[in-house]
Amino acid sequence: MQIVTLSADELDARIEAAVARALAADPAREPWLDTAACADHLSTTQNSIRDMVKRLGLPAHRAPGTARLLFRPSEVDQWTAGRAT
């Protein structure tokens, strides 16, 4: 085991970074994107987003009791990365 000496500021920064990583890894804390925001995220149009959902399998979720599409940025990014390979 190695002993490391940190200043209070260094310790705060490390704790803050660890908490930020843990929160980012929790999908429940990830914001939802609507169709317009997803289109902005992918630099395309809302019609293209709807088409990608329907024809290409872009992962989308339906808002309960509505036809509204919702997207998780991490799922969209993962899907996009998988299509690039």
C-alpha cells in the first residue's frame, strides 16, 4: 500500500471528480431528450430522427400515455458509434 499526501483542495477535487463520474454512470440521472433536442444532438432534422427510429432502430422510448418520443443521450451516442463501425 502506498501512502499519498493530498492538500484539502486536491482531496476536494478528487472527491468531486469521483462523484461526477458516479453520477454520470447512473442512467436514471441522465436527462431525456425530446425529438427536437435529439435532432440538435445529432445535427439533423426531427423528421430524420423519426425516420431513424422507424427504419434504422435508433433507440427511443415513449412518454407514458403519449406518442411523444424520448431519447437518452448515452443510448443515442452508443447507437451512433455502432453504426460508424
